[in-house]
Amino acid sequence: MVKLLSIRSYFLIILFLGEISLCAFQITNKEDLEKAIRKAIAREISCKEIKVKINFDLKSSSKINSLAVRMDGVNIGGIIADYISIQYNNPSLDYQNLKNKNKLKFLSYSGQKVNILLSVSSLQNYLNLKEKEFGKNNVNIRLKFSPPFIECFYDVPKKEIASETAEIISKFIPGDKLEGYAAFTLQAKKSELSAYSSKVILNHFLIPGSILGIFEKKFNPFEKISAINIFNFEINNIVVQSKYVLLTN
Amino acid sequence: MNLKPKKRFYKYLLSALGIILICVLGYIVYLYSQGGQKNYTPPKTEEKTNGEQVVSDLMDISHAIESYYAINLSYPSSLKNLVPEFISNMPIEPLTNRDYSYKVFSDTAYEVSVQNPQNYNLKELRVRNGKIIKY
């Protein structure tokens, strides 16, 4: 009887210690939790670097006040973002899933903020990829951020543009190339990106607004930002800054 | 007698065609004059009133703070830390020439505001976590 009781108490102690260790993983060990989240994200998302920052509630150490994640070099629908940061307020995590399956799952959160930064070079690379995708050669496009505009200096052989497009602007193409300048703004709605030209100069001619309107209707939206696994978001704001284009939800 | 109105009609028609031609040529000359490398500059933005300028400044600073956060996962301790990486020049209040006020409340909340909203005939004029508060 005594032996049976001692075995029972032994199991109870083991269970108790197991519970304590799980709580420790859940609550107090900030570094371990950050590491586990980082590992879970790395499993799902391909990127250069992942940074996780957790802030616990000062009053109650079991409650996460905020969880912030930064991912560098993530593909968001054709564009490689320099940085993506996602901030969650008062998140509740599925610890069992995180520990046993190495999966990050949010049970709830009170607020989510997404910031995506695109540099000139990331947009330039995006254009280069598009040129390759469509088999275009000798296309020379240079971008510059001049808030609130993106400036574009271009030099494109006439043969590289679609005949339908060339027809619309044929009056402005006396030779065999399209050379000039464009200043445009960007807009984001439901993660779809659109570009609106404020000024376009083609082969020394200022292109009238009516023609620009035709192109805007034809090509917009030109790209869709895809949400990343785990993190669900919709981009609805876009701002051009001196060094980055900032996209937010 | 019948030839006179016809002659007058052709005269008007020619004049109208001449005017249209001049307009078209003028428009082409205008489009050409607006081209060329010296015009490779962004369009000029409309001048803003002091109130509009303040709202625009507050939003610009807020966006710069968000970009700073995206890289550092924390808000800057001072607005000076945003220059020049996230904002080329830190704007100042157009009416008073004073710096905008900046406070960080927690790891998820910040606020940028004017020193005195009453200068703009308002009770509140600030941006909190990217949202403008103006009344």
C-alpha cells in the first residue's frame, strides 16, 4: 500500500514538474520563447533574417503585452521587401502547437500593425525580374524617390513595347526608342498596388493626361502584395519616403 | 446674289479651320516646350495653409517613425534619430518655428503633436500611432 502510494506521488511529482516546465516555457523564459517563434517562422517563411521581440506585461508576467517580428528579404508577390515588421498587441499564442509542432498560431490579439519597407534597389530588382519574365532586352530604367513621387528615368527600344501600347503613343515616337521621364505616385487598396502618373515626358513631349488615363486604366493594379504564411494582413496605405516606400495595413 | 452667303460660309469655315490649326500647333509647341531634360523634375505640389502643412508634417513624421520601427522593432527615443535615414529634414511648426513634440507611451504607442493646438484654433492636433486626431 505504501509502495503504491509512493509510486502515485512519484507520478504526481513528475506531472507537477512537467507543468512547471511548460509554464516556464510559456511565460518566463523570454529568450526561449523568442527563439521558438523565430524557429517556427523560419520553417514557414524563406527570408534572410528573422528578429522576434516580446514584451511581457509588467503587472502580470504571464501576459504578453506585445510581440514584434521583423523579417528581412521576404518575397511578397514578386517584390522582395527589404524589411517587414509585424506588431501584435496583447497576443495570445497556441503554446502547445509552438512547442510540439513548431508552428506559430495566434489564438487572439487586440491589434496588428504591419510595416513593409521597399528600397530603390528592391523596386529596381523587381523591374529587372519583370523585364526577364517578359523577355525584354536593353531596357534601361532608373528609379529615384522624391516624396511624394517616384521619379523614373527610362530609355527603352521601341521594339520592346507591346504594339498596342506603341499605337497609343505613336505620335510621340519619331525614332526607334522611347526615352524620357515619369513622376508617379502609388496607391494601395486591398493589397493591390496601382501607379498614377503625375507627369510623363516621352521623347521631349509632355504626354497629355488623357493618354496617361488610358494607361492607368489598362495597367492598374499592376501588382498584388501577397500575405505571408502565418501572418494575415491587407495593405491599404503606401507612402514614398526619401529612402524607402512604406506600405502599411 | 446667291454667291455671297456661300462665299461668306467658306470664309468662316477657313477662319475656323485656321483657328483649330493654330490651337493644335500651339498645343504641340506647348507639349514640346514642357519636355526636354531640364523638365525632368517632379510636379510642384500645391501650397498648403498652415493648418494643412501641420497635418502633412505630423503624418510625415509618423510615417518616418513607422519606418524606424520596421527596422528597429522599437520607437526612436528622439525625433532626431529619424534624420536623414527616414526623413530628409525634420519639419518644424510653420506658425511658431518650434519643434513638434514627441512622446513614447509604451512599446506599442507613440504620439507626435504641436506645442499648442490653440495656435491653430483647435483643442487637439496630434497624431497617435499613425492616426491624426484633430478637433
